[in-house]
Amino acid sequence: MKTIWIDIYHIPQFNYYLPLIRRLVKLGHVVLLTALNRGRLVTICKNDLTKFNLMGDENSMFPHVELYSIGKHRMKKWSVILEANMLRIIRLFFWRFKHHVDICFTNGFHAAMLSRLFGNLCYTFGDDPDTFDLKPKLCFATKVHFCLYDRPYNLDYRAKVLKCLKEWSSLSINTFEPNICVLGKYGVQPKQYIFLREVSVGTVNYAGQAAGAIRDVASMIANAQCTMHNGEKMKVLFSLEEKNRRSEYPADWILLQEPIEDIHSLIYYSAGLVSSGDSMAREAALLGVPAYYLGIRHSMPANLAASKVANLQNTVTMPFEQWITNVCDGAKSVEERINDQNILRDKIDHEFIDINAYMLSLVEKEREK
């Protein structure tokens, strides 16, 4: 039995590690999960861990996952620098001092730095080698991994590139099971609605991106007159990170309230997804859903890989008006849309590795020593 420390900063990272956490718990390992208090991240962690019966007690059949909220992110740049980085490292130091750890998994450099200090193994995973924390991760981590499918020409030789995208850990054919029952809450049917996602741009990842990308194409969506095969108008499910801006968007869009029950099933059954953030756009593409990214990170390696393997579109590869017109083609039946999705999912599965099996092998390798 090993004690595994997993440190996460936002929801996509939790989704990435959740399948691994489930496997680790079943194998009898102890998992210590530290999460940045950012938006609904901690709440979603609690809900999902409880749903899978991972946050047990001393009477549980398996060792339970222990969740710790460490650090704060207020969606402001000053908070990113002070609370989410400087103060968080200090708090993590005292947390790590009190806890035994054998192996650490993380996407950032905080846990890698402390792992080097305290002498435990640390493996980092990510999909953006252009971020500022690459050098400290290369300096402190046991091994730095990037889920990028193809190796960028300028990536440091010390980093290992895995033939997949990080979203595949939770969305692969072997891991993800869509739940059609979640559609009933919103009164929608498979492939008869569009999913929209507007993110906050008050973070480092979205520095330089203008706010309201989804708002700015609302008229194009309306003009496309999205219809179903039977001629009825498609509904719109709308995920908005800054709820105080709801009045800036069409009133007939159905606003989703976090935490959203099985958001990936809602994406999976949609006719198409449009997002101003690249994470959810990639997720939709890997689920075989026609996806369009409205942000500015076109050259990010993970987004390039999703465009190559999973047909993710953006403002460079295809005009949005053309894309939304194709998605809103009422002549395409539900059966045709589902068939196209299955073909694409099979293609992705053939080209990607099983990333969960790879991460588990790192733990098993250490256990055999």
C-alpha cells in the first residue's frame, strides 16, 4: 500500500485524475487530494468523490480519499500571484510536513517543488509546455509528462510526450459511460440541443483574451436557425462562469447551475459545443461532438492535437458562421449524428494510449521495489 498525493488547481485537472483515484482506492492505496479553492472546484471534488463512495470513513471497505482545500483563487490577477501561488506554497509546505507521501501526481510545480524538498517521487502531467512553470517542473519533478500526441519541436528533451490528450483519461471509450437520464432535467433529447460555455478571462491562461466571446456570436447562432430533423428549433444549454453577466445573453438560453450533474453526458449528447475556453472545447471534441473554440490559444499544442485527431475547429481553421450552419443542418438525423460520433470516437481510441494504465504503472513500479 502506498500513500499517493494528488495536487490540483482547477476542474479539468480533477477530471483527469479521478479515474486514477478510483483505481488507486480499489487497489488499497491511500489518496491525499489537495485542491485550490477556485470557483466550484472543491464542491465538485466533494460531490464526485462522494458519488463514487471514495470519501469514506474508518468503517469503509477501502481506504478513503482525504480532501484538503489549500490556497485561494478569486479570479483576479492579484489573487493568482499572492493567494494561489505565494501563500499557497507556504500552506502546502506545512501540510506536507504533517503527512507522509510516497508518490505525488500534479499538473503544477508547487507539489513538485515540495516533493523534491521532502524526498518523495513526483510525476507531473499537463498539455501546455508554454506556461511559466515548465522550468521549475523540470527542475523539481521526477519526470515531466505532456499529453500532446505530437512532440513540439522546441520542447525540452527532458520532458516526455505521451500519445494522447489529458482529457482522454476520463473521456476514453473504456472509462466514460454517458448517462442519458441527465437530459430529463433540462427537457432536451439526444442531438437536439447545442451546448455553449463562456469562461471568465480573469486568469493567467486567458490573459489577452477579450471577454464575452460567446455573447459576441449570439446573433450568428440565432441567424443559423438551428433546427432538429423534425423541423423544431434546437434548444441551447448555457454554462456561464460569471453568473452576474446573465442578462447580456439571450433569455431563452437555458442557464446551467454548478455543480452540474454529469456535465460530460450533457456534452456527449449535444449536437455541437461552442466554448470560449479551450478545455471544454477539447473535451467535446474527444467525445466525438462537433466542437468550436472561440478563444485565442490556437497554437497551443494540445489544441493543435485536438484539431488534428478529433476535428476541433476554431477561428483560424473555419469561420464560425460556416461551422454553426453545418451543425444546425436540420437535414441530418439523430441517427446520422450518433453514427458520425461513434466513428470519430473509435478513431481517437485507436490513436491514443491508455493514459490511466500508464499512470497506474508508475505506482505499481514503485510498489515492486
